Amino acid sequence: MIYADLRENLIRAEYLEHVTLNNLLELYRDADKEGRDYLEPEIFETIIHREIMKAIRRALDELEELRKMPEGKLSLRELIGKLREQDDIEKDAESFYAKQAMVAPTPFLRGLFDLISQNEKLHSDTLNYAVTARESLFELSKGSSCLIEGNPGSNFFRILDLISKDLKRKIILVKTREDLPSLSDNEILIIPSYFIDRDNARSQRDAVALATRLAVEISRRAESDSMVVFYYANELCPAREDLVYDFWDNLLSTLKRNVKGVYIALVCATAVDGSSCTRVYPLVDHVITVYDNNALMYKVRKVYP
């Protein structure tokens, strides 16, 4: 769940704001008029910070309650159609907050109103984009492999869940770390010795041997016509860039040879320096680029053949 750690962080943030506010109030009590004039904006904004943290926690509580409601039968396309009827409301809200950003009395409030204005625009863009993006995933059924890329922390599982439902495949999840969330009852956790061998890979022969070792292990666990997901793929391959292609070329070809009808999905978190799994592009049929952490906005492009 993308909000898993948020509640704990909010409680901590609220406490920090509370401590900061108390310190400022102590100073305010002892300050003269000039000092108080200086402190008031700081106190005002610190109160806002605290209340925002409280509001987000309340929003999480409401969201949890909403999730308990039974699902309806309204399709995504029908849902988007009804939401588009409110498009004027979204545009009015965007315009309103943009105006408030120009006249707000403090820098924080100006930035906050500007951010909300941008977010209202994002709501509208997401609605206009959602159906097209969702339907583009159906293209993946014409291939046998894909790469999903995006910022660390993105809700890649949402995309994987949609793909598996479209393909009607059972997921086998290959995890690089135990602390990663679960998506399947059938999981393969990479053992520590693998990472030692990965770090020691220095040649093409080492990369091929590493890939073969991993492919054989997965083949023993994978079922015919299943979907094997590598999460995170970029943590599995050798650090040397010139060995990445050979590693994945051997791993993917061996898996496809050993497991009948297998579909392979690689999840790749874009590194801080902006690098990604671009060297793997020629080996997969489709690349899905995720543009937001909730994985509501994404683009599918065909790579091969």
C-alpha cells in the first residue's frame, strides 16, 4: 500500500510542529511589539503546518472507511464519463486557487495555493488521460515481456495487478528485498549470496553465469503460462553497464525456453542520477513509463518487434 508509512510520519511531523509552536509562543510572550510583528507570520504558518498534518491523518482515516464499502459495477469508462461532467468545477477550483496564490499574505500560503491550483489541473488531466492509458495496457497481450519504469516509491503494483488481470496470469514475484510489499502467494526472495556474486561479476562470462543461475532457480518454481515479475530488476543485474544487456538477454531467453508460455515483467526504479533500465529496452516488447507515484498516469510504447 502506497500510504503504508505515511501515518507514522504524519504523527511525527505533527509532534515536531507542536514543539516548534510551543517554543515560538514562549518567545512571543516575552517579545516587544517589534519582536511580535516578526514572530506572528512564523507562528501563523507553524499552526497551519500542524493543522495540515492533522488534516492528512483525518483524510487517511476517511479513506480507510471508504475502502470498507462493497464494490459497485460502474466501469472505469463509465466512471470517467460521469466525472467529466464535473470538469467545470475542477477548472473553477484551479482558477480560484491560482488567484489566491497571487494575493496570499505569506510566502508559504502563496506556495500552498499555487500547489493546490496545480493539483486541481492534475485532477482534470488524469481524468482526461485515464481511459486512454488503461486501454493501452491491452497492447501488452500481443507480446511476451514488458518493462515498467518510474520513480522509486511509485505504485508499480497497481500496474502489475492490471496487467495480470488482462493477461489472466498467475504472478510469480521475484523480490530483491524482504521488506518489499507482497503481490503474490508465490514469491521468490533473492538470497544474500546472489548479491555477492552480482557485485563480483567482471566479465561477460560472469554475467551469463549469474543470469543462468537465476533463470534455473526461477524455472523450478514457475508454472506454464504464468507471469514472472522481477521487482526491482535494476538491483539484480551487475553494476557494470556493459554487462547489463548480456545478463538480461541470457536470463530472459533461458526463462522463455524453460517455462512454456511465460510472460516476463521487469520493474525498474529510476535512479537518483536519472539512469534507468534503458539497456534492457531492446529485449522487451513494451515499455510502460509511470509518471506519478499513484501510477494513474503512464504511457505504453511498443519496442519490439
